[in-house]
Amino acid sequence: MEGTSVDRGQLVKAMAKIDAEVRDGLKHGHFEITITCRIANKGARELVVKAGKNHRYLIAEEEANAQN
């Protein structure tokens, strides 16, 4: 993952994707979703949402640790 930039707002995008997948699954009556996370370069969090396809988000350490 060398040279990969970390975009701000990735946590918001990831949460929106999770919300959309759950709502879509409830609408259809069935779904399977898997969410995994690991620490990547420079403390960034690599969050992967598996719901039919893999959706990968690289979340800066500062964003992951920010208090809302």
C-alpha cells in the first residue's frame, strides 16, 4: 500500500455505504455483510465492507480517532 494517499471523509463514506447496504438488504428481505478492519501504513485504518462486492476505505488515524 506504499504511496497510497489517505482521503479525508472516508469514514463518512464507509458509514454511508454500510447504511445503504443494510437498508437495501432489509428491503429485499435478505443480505450478508462482513466488515473488517486492519491498521495499514502510518496508522491509517483499512476498512473493507464485503457486501456482494468489496468496498475498501482507507481512513486516516486522526479521522478514526476523532470525537464526534
